[in-house]
Amino acid sequence: MTEDEAKGKGKQVEGKVREKVGEATGNTRQQIKGTVQQVEGKVQETTGKVKRNAEKEEHKHVHDHEH
């Protein structure tokens, strides 16, 4: 797991908590902020996955050409 994946998952959890607190308190603004934070976290997590997969492919490609 990359740093981006971990941070992204953390943002998603924080966003979900913020969204639920907003729901519980009737604070629509907090709900929206929570939803936005979850989306940001998902994007960051996906970015990390793409980076990790690209590094794997690059590593694989380099080793294929060594033989």
C-alpha cells in the first residue's frame, strides 16, 4: 500500500465521520464537507493504486529485458 492509498483511506474515514456528525446534528454544511472529503480520499487512494501498479509494471518490464 502506498502513502497515497493510506492517506486516501484515512480521508474517507474522516469524511464519513464528518458526514454522520452533520446528519446527526442537522448540519447540512458538515454533511457536504464530509462527502467532499470522502471523494477527495477516494481520488487520492486511486492515485496511489495507479502509481503502485505503474511501478510494478515498470519493474516487471525492466526485469523482462534483463533476461
